Amino acid sequence: MRATPVFAAAALAALWPACAARAVPVTVDADAGVRIAAGQVVTATYTLGVPGRGTARVSFDAAAVVLTGRCGDGTTASVEVPLAAGPYALVASRAVTSAARAPRTLCAGGVLHAERASFSGDIRSTAALRVSFRVGSLGATPAVDVPADASRVAGPLVPDTPAPPTSTTGLRIATQQHVVRSAHRIDYRITVTNTSAEALAVALADPRCDKQSVSPFPVQTVLAGASLSWECSHLAQAGDGPAYANTAAALGTAQDGTEFGPVAATSTVRV
């Protein structure tokens, strides 16, 4: 389903003159249509762009994507993926990815059928900004224009958050995803190995694969020393740009709750 912003740009512009001393509140809603299992790793990618390929420093207050939907018994539940405050350095554009693990108690250990994905937060930027987000297999939302507030972005810039490694104690993800490129489709095979001494519940997150294309289900039990491969695909679209970068992340959880990871690997395909 197509994502749609739920606020009016005119209202945001009218609010701005009073905001010289505070951040600009931004809200974006989108149709979701994704399934989230209890214990699953959920990723949200925020794309921040400066018109005209300019530069900016950006920070956030209480920014997060919240996925809301219904459990199998009809009750309502939600999962939140927060965004670190920053500040962040931008040159033209930047993608910031955050991840959160759905509670094991989500839907009494079942599956949440998320119907809405809502981003909200206060944004401070030294330059005019365009913001969009994607979560899970949801396509990117339309970009939202945010005015500048140079007076409110202070302090040293934090360094880039390092990407998760491909290997950590107890868990490893294949450095190179197996990729098959056809005329309009990209197929991926992502292999994760349990290098611990016990069985792990391994959760895979791959937000740039298309909705419902991940197989088997994203949370699987992997025995000690064993490997498991997930397959998924993406149909090329006009907005993908000249190169399509796909990052898969995995997190393992032992029976006593000990976590291994996350680990992640990225493959880039020319489209």
C-alpha cells in the first residue's frame, strides 16, 4: 500500500516563525502491512537529504518509528524503533539505520500484523532538510520538508555509528550475500552461522527485500555449529537509483536470553 504523509506543509510553515528556540515537530504516517514476530529484529532507515547537495548538522529529540497493528486475538499492540539523537553530519544526503528487537511478550509470543508505521520526533537542522523513512519491507515514504534552525544544533558531532560486524562471538553472517540479478528482479540468499555452543533463535532483518519475500520466516532456530540460509527478492523500481544497497542483519538469542550479535552484511547491485 502506498505511504502517505499526514500533515500539511502549510501548517508546518506557519508554525516555524515561533520555533527559533526549539526544534520542529514532524510526523509522518504510512501504511505498513508487515508481520512482526515476538523477538524479531525490526529495522528502520531514515533518509536525510539537503536540497542542492548542501551540508547540514542534524539532531533529533524523541524520534522513533512506531508500528501499530493487531495480534491474532484481535488485541492492539505496537513496536517502537527509536532513532539516536545525534547530531549527524550530512553532505547532500545520508541514511541512518536503527534497529530494535520486538519484545518476546509481543502478542503473547505470536505475530503482530502491523497496519500503520508512524514516524514522529523533533528535528533540528542547520539547513533546510528533506526527511523520509522506510521500515521492514515498506517502501520509502514521500520526503517531508523541514526548515532550518541553525541556532539549535550545538556541540561536537558524534562519529558515524559503526555498522554491525559480519562476525561476533557466537554468530556469523556471510560476508558476501549470494545475489542473482535478472532483468527486473534481484534475488538474495543470506547465510547465518551459529558459532556458539548452543541452539539459538536467530532473527533476520532485511528491510530492502520486498514484502513477504523472505523465506523461511524471519525467526528460526539454528543448532550449534549449523548454518541457515534465508532467501528474498526485490523488484527493481525507478526510484532505486543507479545502485541498490541491501543490508541484512541477524541477532541470535539463547534459551536463557543471552544475545549474540547483531551481525550484518551489505551487498550493492548496479540497477
